[in-house]
Amino acid sequence: MGLNLTTQMHEASLRYMERWFCSFQALSKSAGLTEELTSAMIDAGCSPGPIYGLHKDEGWWSALAGYMGDAPSGPPTGSRLWYSPAAAWWLRRAALTHRNGNDFEQAAGQNESIFRNEFCRLLPAEKYGALAYPDCFTAEGKIVASECSAKASSEWRAWVSGAYGVCLRDFSTRACIRKETLAAKIKQELAQDEIVSNDKNWKMNLLDALQELSSLITPFAPWERPTGTPGKTIDVALDRMALGDEFPYSP
């Protein structure tokens, strides 16, 4: 079942889709591909399919809800669909691999390999990486290579499923790691607010982290924001510090 919204939230959601996402045709054109090639690459797992869908009878669907098991894995047949513009970069990578004589499944595997190798290279240098990915580190803070590789593959699957398309403005290895790390650090800071709030630099440092996180993530759809990363970090922190609100949805 999809999600039916109030008229006001429905209209805000439509404006949100037009601002942050694109049609299948626009995605294909952006990547310099025919629609037939784009469809074949998506089916092979080179990049995600639709991120949001709207069905005239069944309402709104999101890939994140599908990934979390709160909705079907795909949108209802006949839905109007929106895609992540960031998918174009992974379609372009797949196109280069395909031009070198590889099939679409091999191109998808190459995309995952690119992401996984960079993930395992970048994560050890991330200061708070263990907060977001504790299984990838020993108690002494050393990277566990096998766990890191497994987590990278898991994160890639989350991208190809469409879940990260809901979250990130641009899906790159660095953005993925940084988003998860910042969110984990901010939640940790908020959990110990009463302990450290006398530190004169605490709120300024937290504000810097909030700004960086906001630059990496989408605002989330109106119905997803309260329970998503923005609602649990940015909105909570700004409210607690009495520093206003983000206004991600145009009137």
C-alpha cells in the first residue's frame, strides 16, 4: 500500500520532487544514453531505479520505505516516477565499461568494485568512522578489512536499491561515509547535551557539523523528514539551541 497525504502535504511533496529529482527521460538524457540502454543498466544494478513514485489510487511510494520493509520493494504499476540525478554519474561509469566490451552485469560489478575499493581506502582515515561503522574497527581502532569490504558492499546495495537516493544529494563513496559519520557524531553529541553544554565551543562545533550534513543530504520528502536523518539530527539540534528552522519546502 502507498501513502495518501493531506492536500497541503501532497502539494509540498510534488514541489519537492520537481526540485530534487528527475524523470526517467531526463536521467537518460543527462547520462547521454538511450532510454533502452538506461533501463537495461538499471535492471543490471549499475545504478538505482525510481526513488519515489505516485499512483493515482495507491498514493506515494519511496525506495527507502521499500528498503526498510515498510512498503513494497517497487512502486505500483502505473505510478509517476522520479529518479535521483546522482544516478547519472554511475550510469556514465557503466557506459564506459560497456564500451570496453563488457556486458551490463559486468558494468554493474565494476561500479560496485569502484565504490568498495574507495570505501575501504577512505574509511580508516575518517576520524569518527567507528561511530558509524563500529563493526569495521577493532576495539583499538584498527580497521577490519573483511568487515569493511562487507559493509561497503552493503552500502552499495542500499544505493542500488534506491535507499540512498532518498538521502544523498550526490552519491559518492566520500559523501556516503561522511553523511553516516556526521549523523552518528551529531546523535552522540545530542545524547550528551547536558554533559557538555557548558563548553563554550560545543554549540559552535555542533552547528558546523549540522551545516556540513545539511550540504550532503536532501531535505527528505515532507512525510519522511521527521523520522529521517534531517529530522533526527538537524531539526532536533536547531530546536534545542533555539536557532531557527530549515525551510526545505517552498510554499
